[in-house]
Amino acid sequence: MSGVLERESEISLDELKKKMADFARERDWEPFHSPRNLLLALVGEVGELCEVFQWKGEVARGLPGWEEEERQHLGEELADVLLYLVRLSDMCGVDLGKAAIRKLQLNAIKYPLDLCKPPPPSQSKTLKGSSSEDINSNDDT
């Protein structure tokens, strides 16, 4: 694919979509890029991504203690997942950027801040002095 390495940072989803389409076209892979085939390839790549974390236990943010080779491998697997996802969305006619923004908006409605964040300590009700019997009692009995 011509120009694959022309710019390494700040690439848009539309630019990735075009690069993936060019990549597939140049190799005559378009007949194989059905939504089903791309989805199955995506699932395979997600499996490879999972293998990067397999047997590591819980991993802290920033991946402290990881070797550069491990980070490189992680980046490659993340990129594979992203590229297949972008290609799949293109083959399905879904604008991935717009779909992601819409999903964030729907999630904001589904999970409003006032229901997701605990109240400040000054506003929280404490149950000091209450027994579990008081809490679990039912006035209708």
C-alpha cells in the first residue's frame, strides 16, 4: 500500500478506512472481506490480544514492569483489532465515529452522573447505631 508510513500520529478513522480499503484492493482481497469473514477475523485478533494478558494476573495502568518487546506486541494486537473493526464498519456501511459518539450519548442517558457517583461524605446517610434487624425489618408484618 502506497503511503502506509507517511504519517504516524493523529490519524482519523476515515483515513484508516481509506488505507484499509486501498490495502485490500491492492491485494485483490475485496471478495474475501464480507462482514462475516471480517467479524471472524476480528474475533481471532481479539483472542490474540487476550493472549498478551494471559497468565499475567491483574495489570496496573501504564503496564509497569513490562518489557518494550511486550509493549510493542500489545500495540500490534491492539492495531489488528482496530483495523479489522474499521474495515468491518466500512463493509457494513456504519460510520464508526458517529456510532461511537451516539453510543456515548446513550450511555450518558443510561448512566447519569447523579446515579453513578457516590454522594459526598457530608451528604451520605450513615447507618451508625442501626442494627441489621432495624435495616431489614418490615413494617407490614
